[in-house]
Amino acid sequence: MDQRRAIVATFHRRVDVPGTLGELIAQMMHRDPADRPTSAEVRAALGGSLQRSADVRLHPRGGRR
């Protein structure tokens, strides 16, 4: 029970990711869900990086196999 209280009552550790991604992660970790970005806001913040990342995984050498 003490651990649960600590999780709820204390701050989480600082996000050590630089730049926009770090800010986004920090926002996503807010205790109050109302303060967290929606999935649409997360997608917009990430911009096209999700699609570019998927393209790299699908076509690691820049070509289709």
C-alpha cells in the first residue's frame, strides 16, 4: 500500500529526452488524464515521423523486396 501512495503522491522522475519528443513524453506522463494530449494531438505533434519510421521498417534499404 505504501508503494501505491508513493506513486500517486510523488512526482515521476524527470524525462531525459531532448527536444520536442521529450516535451511530448512529459505531457503524456501527466497524472491527470485530462492534462495529457489526445492520440490525435500526439500524432500531430509527431508529424510525419510515424510514417517515415514505418517506411524505414518496411523498406530498410530504400527499396522494395
